[in-house]
Amino acid sequence: MPAPDSLSRRDAIALLGLGALGARMLPRILTRASWAAPASAGVTPFALTDVRLLDGPFRDAQERDARYLLALDADRMLHNFRVNAGLPPKAPVYGGWESEEPWVGIRCHGHTLGHYLGAVAMMYASTGDRRFAERATYIVSELRACQQARGDGLVCAFPDGAKPLEDAVAGRRFAGVPWYTMHKIFAGLRDAHVHAATPDALPALVALAEWTWNATRDMSDDAMQRMLDTEHGGMTEVLADVSALAHEPKYLALARRFAHHKVLDPLAEGRDVLDGLHSNTQIPKFVGYQRVRELSGDAAYGAAARHFWETVTQRRSYATGGNGDGEHFFPVTEFARRLGSAKTMETCCTHNMLRLTRALFTAAPSSAVTDYYERALYNGILASQDPDSGMMTYFQATRPGYVRLYHTPEESFWCCTGTGMENHAKYGDSIYFRGDDALYVNLFVPSTVAWRARGVTVTQTTRFPETDATRLAVAAVRPARWTLMLRRPAWCAGMTVAVNGRRVRASPDAAGYLAVARTWREGDVVDVRLPMTLRAEPLPNAPDLVAFAYGPIVLAGALGTAGVTPSAQIIKNERESGNMLNAAVEIPALAGTAADVVRATRRVSDAPLAFETAGVGRPRDVRLVPYHRVAHERYNLYWKVQPT
């Protein structure tokens, strides 16, 4: 990232994530001596308003999510906020986690509103549909009214008001996960400001941060660390964001106080201490530590975030990019024993790993980092949505022969319901990035991107991954020289590039990008071929259990619909995963080495990306299809290979 005195106005707004109000604050921000720029050069994400999805599976998922968001009633989510502020509610509260304790002692009342506010703001930015901007404006105005009625800046929906927060700060035993829940409200207000320029979102956000500052400023460091032993979401990240948006250094100091040194310090030293820890408690912490690194230059925070990411993606993840069992990390020697669980791969964990991956990529572009992002996006996030109802998963089980289970529309409101609302609203946030003179193409998703500072629009047309080709068409106001950076994925068998029909002879750079530098003109066309091959990927520490993948697409065995109906897959209580639909399903083994099985597997023409083994299945051969498309059928991910 360039130093502050070299930032253009638009780049500074994008780097900080500023909305309209923040843009008016920019001259003051750029001249304050306390502004701390990131210590290393990176790239800048495009705003969601600059990217539009075209026809394809991601836009289909976005449209299903949009329908669900519009079907929900904001006043029902605001019920407890108004009650706590002494205002009469306008509608009855929703069920599930919004009015019940999801399990003994855990209260998350109000978390869904934060997710929902962020989702409608991002959906507005992604589509331009003003109905979502109107939702965001209404919710923020209601939250602002609650703050004003209370008079102290706090806004919350706990059934006992501020007591859980007050108890936590006082060092008393407290109910639930109050800071985890507050993080969702912080994040929703931030996203409303950043993505939709929602009036009053930034003042409401700053007022909430000020309440937090006042509430915690007299806590000793030891008391703070004891409080952080309980799940607290991404408080470090959002407070760092408030510091940047409001340009108030004390909130960055507060963000650092919310850093949990029990995990920050060992990970910064390169030590893996994750066994037995709750996965989605940890991941948002490290998203925050990377944000602190960006704003302060503190290398220890960045080292912790990078080592955590490497540990999880390289040692602790399944083929789909998901992790964990029963929401927890487990010893890496136990993958085979955990495979039969119906509570592996919590969707929230994948959501937050993608957020961390994006932050690391922005700081230091790398095709290897994006390889994980692409894998988890297709096989974790795209797979998490029911293509019929638009509802989302909590766990995505590795149990052989199991099915996906989805939340109810109004009686669940799990954490993964909330992150699910966001996931499908922001698919455009990591397809493209930009440097000073470069446009990075990271994902092969049908879409357009407007590089407004250059007067350039690029349209990507593709049926990837059904086909191995994508086309990029350039529309330019005037000829200009810049570099097109094309990611070469690790799975690619030999990428080729042609500009206006002529082959470009170049090799990927150290970061894994093929650079095409030229003077670009209106009508230039770039054709990219990305050959894919079938491969086997062993389960960590269990080489006799393998999953199959084609390019970035993980393949699952389609095992039929015995006992499965769409209505039976919609459940209220995520804790019941594995307690239903447990019909006995025979899982074939595969004869030969993994390489033998790959050679004996052929693509078939009756469905996109479908494969069948031939003569190696015991007692029968298997049909393999994209995991993200197995929505209403029993499936299997990992297969026992038995060398003959």
C-alpha cells in the first residue's frame, strides 16, 4: 500500500472502507500525524458497487439470498432492542436463537440483526436494488433511536439488558457470549456505512465504540484477558475499523486490548496450540490481528495471522476447505477417527477463513492464498445454500452417507444463518483486485468490474468450471498502459493466454500470476484456457482415505435419496445434526492405489462435471458429482482405497 501522502482520494476511501460520510472526513484523516499506513505494499479490493455478477451459479445463489432477505421483517429482529431501550416493540420477536437460548447458558439475542444489516447493505452494493438500502436505513434509524432513548450509546437485545456486558466487565460470572453478539451489531453498522453509505451508521457505530471504551477502560489487563477466555467474535477487527473510519487512535488501542494473548502470542511465535479450541472463536480473532497489522504495522500481529492461516489451511482442513468437528479443532492425527461425525465443517468457520484469506491476500498477493479461497468458496460457501429454499447449512458433515441439513426460515437463526445471509450477498468482493497499474483477476466467475480511475470496464464471460476457458473483454474510454495479472491456479495443468487471438508467451511470476502488460484499447479480448485434471487428495494423516477433485471442484459420491425429502432436511435445532436421517448406506471401497482409481475414472456426458469409476468399486462402482450440487441426496467425500 502506498504511503499516506501518495494516496489518491479514491484509493484512500477504498483502503479504509469509507462510505460517503467517511469520504467527507478524508482530508482530516490524511493530514493527521497519527495515521498509520500498513507496513507492506499490497493490492486494493474493488468496492462491491464496482463489480456485478453475470449469469451463473453465484448470481443464482445471490438472487435466492436476496429473496430471503426481503422476506424477513426487520421489526421482528428489532423487537428486543426496542424493549431494552424502553421503547414499545413494533412486531413480535422471531424464534430460535433470537428468543431462546440455543443451548444452556448461551444467549445470542440480537446477533441476527447485525448479520442482516450487513447483508442488506452488501446486497445493495452488489445489485443496486434500493430496497436493500431502504432496509439498511430503517434499521440504522431504529438503532439510533434506541441509543438516544438509552442515552449512553449502548444498543443491545439481551433479555436482561446490559447485565451480561456489565457482569463481564466487572469480572463476575456472565451469561452467554455478550461480546460475540455485540461484534455482530458493530459489524452490521460498519457494513451499512461502508457498503451503503447509510445515514447515521457511522455516528451509531462510534457511539457504540465509545460506550465500549468507557465500559472497559478501568479494567486491568489481567481482567481483560480473563474476559477474553469467552468467545468474543471479531471485536479486535471492528474496533480497529472504527479507529480507521472515525480516525480515533484510542479505538485502535482498545482493539489491541481485545487481543487474546493466550492464542496471539504462541501463534506469533509459530506454535500450533489449537488442539481442543473452539474453531470459530479463534478465526475472527486472527482476522482482527491482521487488521491491527495493517493499521499499526505491528509485525507480531501479522505473523500470528499468517501462521494461523497456514496451520489451518495446510494441516487442519478437509478437501472442501472446511475444518473442525463439533465446532472444535482436534489433533491432526485424528482425522480418520473424526470422519464419521455429522458435525464437521461448520459453515461459519469457512466464512471467517475466507475473510482472513482475503485480508492476507490484500496485504501480499499470492495465487497460493487464492487457491484456498477458491476451493472454500465453491465447496464450502456455494455448497452451503439449499438451491430450492435458499436456506443455509450449519454443519456440512463428512459422515459417509449423510445429507445436508438447512435452517428454517423463521425458527432457527443460527450463527450460520447470519453469516449465510452475508456470504451470498458479497460474492463480488474477491474476484478482482487492483494495484497502482495492475488489474488482478483472481477468480473465474462471470462478472464485470469497473476500474473507474482508469476508465476501464472488464467483462468476464465464462461457464467455468463446466468448461476450462474464460474470456475477458476490455472496454476503455481511452487507450492506456496497465498490466493484467492473471492467476495461475495450482490445479491448472498448463494455462494459456491469447490477446486478440495471438498467444502470449509468458510465465507466472513468483506470486503465481501471469502478467500481460500492454496498452489496452476498446475491444481488446483476452482468452484464457485453464486445463483441469482429476486428482485424488488424501485425508490429512490418513493416506488410505482420499477425496477426488477436478480443478477446484471437490467431487462427492452420489448415494441416492433413501429416506430423504427436502422438508426433512429443514430443521430448527442444529444440535440435532446426526440424530436424524441415519439410514444405513453402503459405502463402496475402491480397489488399487489412488493413482489407479484416478486412471479408472472417466467423465460422463449426461451431467456437467459428472464422473464414474470403472471396475475398481467394491462391491460396485461409484458416480462422482460436484459436492456443491449434492443438495438433496446422500453423499460421500472420502473413499477407502485398497491396493490390490
